[in-house]
Amino acid sequence: MARNPYLPYPTRIEEVTVENGARDIKTFRLAFEDPAHAAEFRHLPGQFAELSIPGVGEAPFGIASSPTETGYLLFSVKRTGLFTNELHSLEPGAPIGARGPMGKPFPWERMEGKNLLIIGGGFAFTTLRAAIKYILDPANRARFGSLLVIYGARTPDELMYKNELAEWQARGDIQVHLTVDVADKPWTQHVGVVTRVLDELNPSAAGTLAIACGPPIMIKFTLLSLGKLGFLDDAVILSLEMRMKCGIGKCGRCNIGSRYVCKDGPVFTREELKALPAEY
């Protein structure tokens, strides 16, 4: 029997990591109360889940952990409102519900054998982090071609997952280019928006799929740059996390034309989005 989609899995906060100096982005590691639920919760990078706090409510967040990281889930959350304020106040040991996994993941079968270009901006790097971890897992790395990552933030302090970024840059099977809008004295890497780095690197569109997630203004100019580089619309994959509420296509809050971001997405190709009303 299928699990009730309205019923969350009981979890507890196992660990909280502060990602930036402003302390308004935290990564929560959630452990399942029942080990059987950990095996039952089967997701792929690109999907999301609804987190719930008793007496407060629930909200959707992209899953930041890869399915290769077993026994727990990661969610990186920026403090922006009532629910996230309450979530940020919780300490390890606090109970929290996780309803999911939900939505359509990145097209992993199509991505096999392809070179991959991953472009992220700000705190919208969560599901991209999951994708990178999944690709780099020893059991998966040979299934994909080259991996080029461009990740930008306002300042070096606003870059998430700093230890992992350094580990990835030290590897030989992935290229990671970091860029910031405003650099401090210790910063020795790129300065400028992600599209500037993208234009400088000039990656080939041949045999390559591009995956982008970030603020709308970044996506707008990234699409222009990818078009100039020769990427066709069906080779550009976007993740839209907008207006979602119920997560199962019932409330209608996230619809774009006849499609629902929570159910038909949040992953779409640019070709798919061009067929929809320009509401994103």
C-alpha cells in the first residue's frame, strides 16, 4: 500500500551547521526515528520535501543530500520568514517531520554519458550540491563525462559548503570555479557574476547538458550566455522552486498554465518552459 502523501516521516535534528557569517543560512541534518523509514525514503537529486514543525506548519525545501549519503537527510535553509525563523531556532534533538520525496528529479538517465555543466548562485545551491555528491560517488562517477561547476555568491562568506568546495577543487575529476561579487583581501579566485566566468571558460555545448539553479536575475542572464555558447533549449535544465505549498498538486499555488511546479517539476528543460506562460 502506498504511503499517505500527507503523512510526514518522523525525524529529529541530528546536527546543525551554520553556513555563513550572517548566520541566516543553516544546514540541518535529519535522522529518521525509524531506520526502516530511511530505506523507504528513496529520492534522487533535484527532488524536494516538505518539512513540518508541530504547531507551526510546513514548507518545501530542496533536498541537499545525495541518496548515496544514507541514513539521514540534509536541508540547507535561509532564514526568511515565520517558518524558517522557527526552524533556525531549533537545536539538535528537536523533532521535525519530513514529507516526501516529491517532484521530478534531474533527468539522470539522460545525463548518463554526457559532459555536465552545473551553474549555481547564492543559497540556491542545495539540490546542486546533492547532484555533485551523487555524480562523484565512486559507484557513479564513470557513468558521466566531464564535470564543470560554476558557483557564485555575493561575498566569499556567503558561499555554502566551504569545506566540500575545497575538497572538490583538489580532485582531478571535477573542475570547480568559484566567483563572488565583492572580494575581500584573502580571496584569490574569480570576481564577478557567474555569467562572466561562464563566458571566460567558454565550455563546449557538444555532448554537454547544462543544469542551472539560482535567483531569477542570474537565471535570466545565464540563459542568454548559454544560448550564445550554442546550448539548445532541450540541453538546458532548470530547477524552479517557486510558490510551492502542498507539494502534491492539490492547492494550485504553484501552477504555471496547466503545469504544477511541485508535481511536474521543479525540474524543467528550457524547451518545456518556453511552452508555458512566462510566469517564472
